[in-house]
Amino acid sequence: MTPGNRVLVVDDDAALARALAINLKAHGWDVTVAHNGTEALDAASSARHDVVVLDLGLPDIAGLDVIEGIRGWSHVPIVVLSARQLGEDKVDALDAGADDYVTKPFAMNELLARLRAAVRRGAPAAEPDEPVIEAGDLVIDLARRTVTRSGEEVRLSPTEWGLLEVLVRHRGRMVGRQQLLHEVWGPAYSSETNYLRVYSAQLRRKLEQDPAHPRHILTHPGAGYRFEP
């Protein structure tokens, strides 16, 4: 592994996190350590990392929520490191966006090999996006999955957030109707274009100063939608 690859280690077990940091540094890694989900999201959004090692059993935020928070704006490879060995836990982690799953106890050489493979699979062109997007009086935090308007938090349903997230990740570009339906609702909903009309209208009511003349959530008739910062 080329010296200088950056890894974010997230584990609330201070002794294990320290041992991991020592071993990874000895193999040429640049290591950042976080002991809970809040620290993990802060570290992931404030600096670029080549891979994240994440324990699921965190004291403040569920590990799955941390994965989803990072996936809201970044393609950084995530390797879960967990004592949970049930198949459902692995499936849930991979579905949430993890790239690999290593169970405790583990051999250090195996973990190093998994990390090297994860970094190789990571697309060099997929640089992390800005986690916080400012658009007029809106502040959209893709890592924490929150929106504020003029300093006040706007409560969005999971589906409203899903639609907004996809549009914001492609901001300035039109996203086709089928792509939106596939990413937000799933492949079985590819013809339900009425869902897009309903939910885009709901987002405009919550986010636009003048929903009848939107500035941010724009429609391309018969084609798709676009988020304009």
C-alpha cells in the first residue's frame, strides 16, 4: 500500500481503536480515529479519506445511520468491523452502503488486505462531494440528512428527503424521471410519474419562498427534474 493512504477508524472501544491506529500507521496509513457516530460524520465531512473502518455498535448513532449519512454525499469505501456475525446484520450493512464486512475477532493481515482491496475498488474520479450545500436561504446537510431554511429546521419525510438528496447530488443537472423513481422508490415504480409530481410539490411548499414560481426545484416537462442552487 502506498504510504499516505488515509483511513478513518470509527470504534467506541478505545483500546481497539488505539491498537488499530498503531498497526495501520506501521503499515504506512494516515489514520484518523473517531469514537462515536457524531465524531465519525464530522471527520468524514471535514477531510478526505480513502477508506472508512466502521464499528456498528456505536454509543450515540446507529452504525447503519452513519453509513447512510456518509453515503448521502460520498462514495468513500466503507469496511464494517463488527462483533455481530448474524447474516441479517451483514445484509443490512451492505444494503445501507457498506462495501465489505469483517467480523471480530479478526487477523490484522486480513483486515489490511480488505482495506487495500476496498481502496483499489474505490473510483479515483469519485471525489467526495461537498457535504453541506447552501442554496439561497436553504442549508442542506447531506451527511446529517437535515435541511434548514432561514435557520429553522425543515422536517422532511424519508421519501421527501430521498427525492431531495438525489436532486442535490446531481445539482445543476436534470435527473430523468425513471432514474428518480428507481433511486427513491425502486425499480418496480418506474412508471409511477405521479409520485414525482406529488412529492416535488410537497418539497416546493416546504423549501421554496414562492412554490408557484420555484427557484430551486425545477421541472423539465416530460423529462425530469433539476435542483438549482
